[in-house]
Amino acid sequence: MAYRFWLPTRVECGAGLSERTGEFLVEYGIQKALVVTDAGIIRAGLLKPVADSLDGSGIRYEVYDKVEPNPSAETIMEGLELLKASGCAAVVAIGGGSSIDAGKGIAIMAANPGNILDYEGVGRIPNPGLPCIAIPTTAGTGSEVTASTIVTNRSISFKAAVISPHLFPKLAILDPLLTLNLPQPLTAATGMDALTHAIESYTSKAANPASQALALTAMRMIAGHIDRAYFAGTDLHSRERMLVASMMAGAAFAQSRLGNVHAISHTLGGIFDIPHGIANAVLLPYVMKFNLPACPERMADIAEALGCETAGLAPADAAHLAVRAVREMNRRLGIPDTIRELGVDMARLDKMVEDSLRSGNVLVNPRLTSAQDIRRIIECAFRGDMDL
């Protein structure tokens, strides 16, 4: 089996490490940076330890805080204008996946012409960008260690994937203290987002032994700690484990890509502006059930990783336990059963199918997938019908 495993991002993990952000920038010789975030991060006080650290290290900076939940090309290009006008030589992205994706987009466009949407697809970015330091405040997207950014094309209500090795951040700072006060709904949605990454990476046609090892470990960590992170909230150990699991799942899918859940969830985000994590969480059991006939052995592995008792069961029987475990996890975490509850309008079904098929993730989904299959998955996820 021939494969490549490449993770150029340096990862620093530890409680309070965001207070050393300035030291890391000094180490890299960075004197001025654009801080990319959203207004909610500032209101929550999560920017303060980073800003204090930059001040204490003599790092000058500008703050761009206009990132929306599904960042648009316009937002990235506006941030780029501020970066260029202020003479910043790096990007510090702090927040959830949207802020980090936007920060990565701004950093890469600093060294490439045109609009970021010009680079939709795989490997189309010619030049490396400015250094990007990613500081996640949620345990979900893993964007701090991936080679992709997702950008909303407002003109056609479509979320475009831009994928290039140049998009890997230079440094990821994992500070669980930044996730302690995450509201329960966000803990649930981002945690299940990370689980979706791990599961889709593990079953991807492009998976390799290294990516699968990361994905399985991430699943075990999420299964063991998501409930405590959700119900207790301020348990630092569980928050740290979830943050590490999210990073590992991101590192896994940076190698393998994903599958039908992401193909459809990006579509729902583009058309209906549904947050990515919650769309993934709702869709995950439906796509797992659809994929089951194509990869029962891998699904059985997932069941074991999620804590199901699989001893003595045939792979197909164990695989069904994995689907059930995910549905039960969603319900414990207050996640809806159907995409109807997320505001999906089935009058847009044809566009949903068309846009989902544009995703390269369909090509690595373990089960061959046609337009009719995508239509069926969406219809079942709307009705709450697991008869896939």
C-alpha cells in the first residue's frame, strides 16, 4: 500500500499555553500579526490571554473580528486588506473552526493573487502564505492541523473547499482553559463534529494505517470524555482530552479526507447557513447506516472504539451497534434527530443533491454514491428514517 503521511504543523498542548503566544511569535521572528477571530470570542474574554501575551512580548498586532459562523470569501478578502494595510507578517487565528479557516485563508492569500475562490479544489495554490498560528477555543474542527479551509461563496450559496499543503498552520496551540466555559450546545456540536471527522477518516477509501490509528484513538477519547465535558463542563481533564482528540481527528482527515457526511453538511451550511458541527452530528448516523454494507469490518472497529460490547459478534452485527451508539450519543447531548429540525427546506432538494455531488468527499466515501443515493440520504435524514 502506497501512501503519504505529512503533518508539518507544530503542536503545543497544555493548560495556560495561550498565555505564551507572544513567546512563540518571538521565536519565529514575527514582529507584527493580524489576530483573526469573531466578536463572540472577544465578548467571552478569550482573546485577553493572547492579547496580553502579545503585549508582554512586544508583538504589535491588529484585530480582525468579523468572522461569521460560515466564513465567506468576502470576509477573508476584507481581512486580507487589513493585513496588507497594517503591514502584518503573520496571522494568529483564535476561535472555532470558522475563525481558524478564515485566518488560514487570509494568510495564504497574502502571497497569492486573485480571490480565494479561484483556488477551490485540491492543490491549486501556487505559493506558501504567511505563517499562521492557530489557537482553537472549541474541540471540534481540527482545523489547526489540516490542509484545508472551507469558504462560503455567497453568490451561489455554496461552501467551497480549498485544499493545499500550503494551508497547514505553522503552529497549533491547544489550551484547554479556553474551552472550559463553552456552552453545552457548542460542546455537543463540536464534540460530535470531531467524532464525525474520526469516523469518516477511518472509513475513507484514502485512509492509511497512520491516519486510521489517529482516528481510532480520537474515537476512544471522545467516547470516554464527551459526556463529562458536556455535563460537568469545567472538568479540565475531559476538556483537554476532547481538544487533543479533535486535533488527532483533524490530523487523520488531513491525510484521508472524509465522506458523505461532509459532502452534505457543507451543502446545508452553504444553502441554509446551518452551523457545520450540528449538521455533521445529525447526518452522521444516517450516513453510517448507508455505508455499513461497504465496510462492516471497519464499522465493527468503530463500535469497539465507542465502547460497545462486540465480543463474539459478526462484523455486520457489531457494525449496527456503532450506528446505534452514535444515535444514543446524539440524544444524550441534546442534538436533534433530523435535519428538518435544523431548518432544512426540502424545496431546495435538487440543489442540495447537486451541490453535495460537487464535493470530492463523495469520491472517497466507502460506499459508491450516486445522485439518487444522496437524495435518499437527505430524505431519510429529514424524515428520521433509518431504513437506508
